[in-house]
Amino acid sequence: MTEQGNRPRIGLALGSGAARGLAFIGVLKVLQEEEIPIDLIAGTSIGALIGALYAAGVPLESIEEVARDVDWKKMAQLVDPVLPTAGLIDGSKISNYFGQILPVQTFEELQIPLAMTATDLTTGETVILRRGNLIEALRAAIAFPGIFTPVSCDNRFLVDGGLNHPVPGGIARQLGADRVIGICAIPEVTKPDTEAAIPDGSHSPEAPGLLAKLFSSQRVEQLWQDIWRAKNHSAGNGSGTERKPPNIFRVFAQSVAIMENRINALQLANEPLDVLLRPNLKGINLLDFHRADEAIAAGEQAARAEVVALRKLCEPIARHESL
């Protein structure tokens, strides 16, 4: 058992979830208010970015400002599309952006030990990044396959660590945490209440995300419905009121949610967390960065609901716990 003075080492595991991961800021606000110390951080995907900012000593107020500053114009400026050979987006502009908002460039300069997870695209192995160039590590940690091009590092091609560790609690323990707080921003997969769960782009759960604007805008969604009805009608399938398949963004978002939920459930069973926070992020989607206030508030609410459990983490470890 490793202790800081008279207390256990507390690790924070920040998972994946894209825009939903902004809820981590709300959790950090509550931890700071309650004076619950964080001795180390393990981050995956968006969790790696939030973790890096916090570990670098960036004040939470400034991190909130960064989150609220991301609008559609900002996102468009950070997208550098490439010919789709290994991904749709190169990621160089995002790396430059990371360099602007982070006050340090290497892991060694961080105030709190930090590890990021990535995945070796060839072998599927987890790669833990915790030394050297912080910006390049971040680029690998967020490189969701098919969207961002893989990052070359030490003769490996690295992609998003969320493929193996949606909530990297086990990584936090490997780094020496005695107790781990895990935050999960992955939405649970639920059955739609009705078949008309996505009636049009103006009410779609995906709108108005960046890719959703392309695939789920009201005009495009209406066109999709018209094409589907016309296809059914011409094929003699009646009125064309049958349930139509989801559009391309819905397919992508739901596939990611299914995959991450399955992996996360298995990992939580094998690597239980001392406290698991799961903010209510229903309706906030992968690219809804413009809804930062809602996500942050959801994180605060989830943490405040578990304040008693969080405070107990600072209590000395009983003898039987260390056996």
C-alpha cells in the first residue's frame, strides 16, 4: 500500500465520450470544492485532454472557458480533411490547438502524474503514454479510427485508447493508485420509445452536431425520408410507412455506443472502481461541444450525489483492504 502522508493515493480515471466528456470539468469542480486530492490521472480520449489541462495546473475556470469557446466556427477551423486513406482528418491542426491551450509541452512538466491510453492498431495492445511529448501523445489518445489518421510512434500506429479502456481505472491502479474515482461519459444503449424517435433533423438527438449537420439536418433528413418512401412505393411495398433505416451519423454514433458499453461493462466487472460517477448526459451527443454548460452541470450533479462516498476515499486504508 502506498500512501501520501496519512492517506491513500487517489487516482482519477477520465474516460472517453467526446463532447460528453466535458462533464469531467464539473466533477473536478466538486472534487476541488470538497478538497479531495488527486494524486494521479489516467485519461482516455477526451479524458486525456481534460486530464492534461488539469495536470498542467490550468485553473478550472480557464478549462471551462476553453470548453465554452468551442463553437462550430472553431471546430471547422480545427478540421484538416485528407484523402480518406487512413482517416478523414489528419489532426495536425488539432495538435497545434493543444499546443496553444496547454502551458507545458512534455509529461515531465506536469504538476500531477498523468498517463494516457492509446491502442496499437496492428496488435490491439494497450499503449500507455506517460513520458516525452505531451502534444503528440494527446493526438494519439484522441485518434478515433476512421475519423482521425493513426499516429506513428516508436514504429507503431496508434489510435484512440477507448477501444480498450473506455474508463481507464485499471491503468490508474497500475500507476499506483490505492483508490480510484472513475467517470463514465458513455451513454447507455437504450431502446427508442417509438419508431419515430428521429422524426426529422430539427428534433433529432444528433442535431446540431458537426457531422450531424451534414447527415441529419432537416433538409437532408427530409430528403432521406422522401427517398425511402419513394423506394418502397416503387417496389410495391405499400404506403412506404415502414420503419426506415437510420442515417449514416446515427449508424456511427450508435455503433460506437454499443461497442464502448460492452467493453466498459466487461472492464468494470474485472477492474471495479472505488467510486463510479456516471453523469446523466442523455440528449448530449458526440459532437455537441456547444452544450458545454449542460455537460459540466451534469458532471457537478453526479459528483455531488456521491460526495459522501468521495470523502470516504481519503480515509486511511484498513488493514484488510491492503491484504
